[in-house]
Amino acid sequence: MNAPSLAALEGALARDELRLHFQPKVCLFSGDVTGGEALVRWESGADAVLSPDVFLPLAVRSGLLHDITMKLLDQAVHACVAMRSVRDDLSISMNVAPDDLESQTISNRIGTLLGDGTIAASELQIEITESAVMGNVERVHEDLQRLVSLGIRVSMDDFGTGWSSIDRLSQLPFSSLKLDQGVVRRMGTSRQNLDTVRAAISMARELRMGSVAEGVESDGAYNFLIACGCEEAQGFYIGRPMALDDFLGFLAAPPDFAGSQIGRVHQTVFNLIHLRKNVLDAAFCCRLGVDTVLPSVIEPERSHDVHRSRVGLWYWGSGQQLAGIGTFRAFAAPYKELHAVSRVCLEMMSEGITDARLDAAVAHLDELTDRAIRLLHDLERELLRMRHA
């Protein structure tokens, strides 16, 4: 269709014709609906609904985007409040532009809403596209940090469109990466595309970020994302964007979605293998000359608190959904000891101990790693049987 005029867009804004529709998100671990993403539509009358690609370019060029964003933020907050009538653990995410972050308009408004108790930080998430943030890192970094300090989760939207460097990504305070719908839709076209999605999910976890897949349009894509350990998904397979009243009805009686942690358990196997490899890398370097070893080799960024390690964040977090399974509970003891022994090995090397005492500690580490991985393999088989029961 023809692009709208500026006068038409200004009129639509004045008449509140720009409305949020909400696309449901599902937790792939449990199958539970977790909330939705707010997506703007122009409801121009006579049942005509325009998608954002028709009018948002004009909003950007004309300087109207900021006014639109602030009105939509109010609608998103209204939706957050309305969802409490269904469940008190749901959230809404909405996209913002770099200009709104740089001016601190968004964070100021959200800070006020949190301060007066209108919403809780857990009820609202902010998204910014990969292309927008990577083209404006210096401009938006401070306000992203401010939002995080307020307790707001911040996601990188459209991840996989080719802008990010791992170095820059690791320095930004994102709570999750949202895989671009084009990347997700291409999973079925080649093994290379499928492996790209799997690698993105693994990278998110290594950076201690969540993973969300958009553009999920088939049960095959949905199931593969579960198998990969992706955390959340949205797309037409789950639900199309819908007006608030319809969205609330969807939340009250959602379809029965599948969920499993089998993919996350498999990721944990690799985490344990990597932990062992980190220790061996440090030992190898130290034996070639402890005075020339990079400090980060002996003291990798790993929490001394077992509960804050990568594995611990899963096991004592979302993994507790599996607490009713004996194999899952049995994993805690060897993992705690494994974490402690890995710290002992690194401490030995930092003190210059690379003799038989270190060999014995590494051998103990191997025994604990094997024991913990066997339990995880047993747990995977149990979850596989539960999936197909």
C-alpha cells in the first residue's frame, strides 16, 4: 500500500489509533506462557490494521517516534497491570529506539512507574534491536546500565542479523538474546542454518544471558528449540499478535504447549567438560612457565559461590522444576565437590604448585566430572522417556 502522509500519522497519534497488540511467549522448559511482546499496529478504522513497517519509517524521519514510544509505553504498563488478573508472574516486553535511551526519557519514566508502585520491575522488559544498539553503543550503554540497575531486564532483539561482535556483546548488560525470526525460519533449509541457531543459544548461555526465539511457525521448529535448550519462544505456532482483550483471554486459557529441560541438561554436560578443560589449560600453561601465564588462565571468571556458577545458576534456578526426579537431586553432591576441587586446582597453580599434588587433584577432578556427567546422561534419558510417555 501507499505510505501514509505525515498529517495522517499525526492524526492517528492524536486519535489514539496506534495501539499495541501482544504476541504470546512460552517458556520452553515448562510449556507455560510467560507473557508477550508488545507490537504496534495502526488501527485506522473500517477493520483496517496497518503493520509498523508501513508507518514507522515515516515516524522516524518526522521525529514522531519519541511521542509514539511514550504513548505505547503507557499502553504496555496498562497491559502489565491488566495481566495481574490472570497471573502475577507475567511480563510484557517492548522495543525502544536509541534516541529514547540516550535522552534517558524511557528510564526516567520507568523509574517513576517503579517508584510509585504502578508496576514491578519483573513485569516489564525492554528490547532494542541488534542493529540499533551496535550502531550506537556509546550512546545507549549508560541508559541500558541504568535500566538494569532499576531491575528491568533488557534484551537484544533481532540477534543474528550480523552486527554484533562477541567482545562488544559481552560488555553490554543484556539479560537475553532474541534470535531474529529470519534466522529461526531458515533452520529447516540447511544443516548450517540449524547449527547457527544452536551456536547462538549456546553463546547466550556462555555469556550468562537467556535465549528467546521469534518466528517459530511449526512444531518441528518448536521441538528443535527445546532440544537445543532455548529458554523462550514466540511466533505464529504459539499465537499471532492480538489486541489486549484477546490476549488476556489467551492467557486465561492457553493451549497446552510442550516443555522440557532436556536441552539445558545437555548444555550442562558441555559446561562440565569446559570446566575440566579450563583447569587443564591452566595446568598446561603453568608447567611451561608460571611467570609467563596470563592471569585470566589461572583465575578465569568463575564464581567462588557454586550457586552462581553457570551450572549452579541453572541447577538452583530453573532446574528446580526437576527436583522431583531422584537423578536430578543426586547431581548436587558431585557437582558441589567438582566445583570445589576445580577451585583447589586453580589455587595450587596460582601458588606455583605444578607437581604430583596437582596431578592428584586433576585426577580427582576427572572422577567427579565423570560421575556428574553420568548422572546428567541418566537424567537426559529420563526426560526423553517423559517427553514421549
